[in-house]
Amino acid sequence: MRFTQSLAAKFGVLAFFLSPTAALAQQAADPQGSGPIVAALGWLQGTLLGNVATAVAVMAVAAVGFMMLTGRMNWRFGATVIIGCFILFGSASIVAGIQGAAG
């Protein structure tokens, strides 16, 4: 139980830091000289949410689903992995919804 809570917390923190909406909100207030750092973080975000990450996530969900169906993996842990992928790739929509609800 504690492992799934810590895994969910890690996915939440990762989704927060990789959300493009949060990065775009900070764009106007970047200090002078931070262009290379912002560009590097943008590249990292694009890499983590790009085609390679999508392919790896699809393979991970397929492998976890197969292991759950054959009884080799606990259903709760498998669902945590799948929900984590949805949160990671849907972080922009989640942040936009929270910001829209907040004001």
C-alpha cells in the first residue's frame, strides 16, 4: 500500500514539473540570460513526452496488461502503472483544468 502511494506521488510530481502549461506560464517572467537553460528544459520535456516516450509507454502498458491477464502481476500495481502513464501524458490537460477551475 505504501509503495503505490509513493509511486503515485512520484508520478504526480513528475507530471507537475513536465506539464507544458506550467512552463508556458513562466515564459514571460524568465530572467535575462536564462535562454539556454529554458531551451534545455524545453528539449528535455519534448524528449520525455515525444515519440520515443510514447512508444515506450505503449510497450509498458502492453507488457503490464499481459502480465496482469496471465496472473503474474498484482492488479493494483498494474493499474498504478497504467494510470501513471495517463497522468504523465495528460498533465497539460489536467493542469489546464485545475487552472480553469481555480479562476
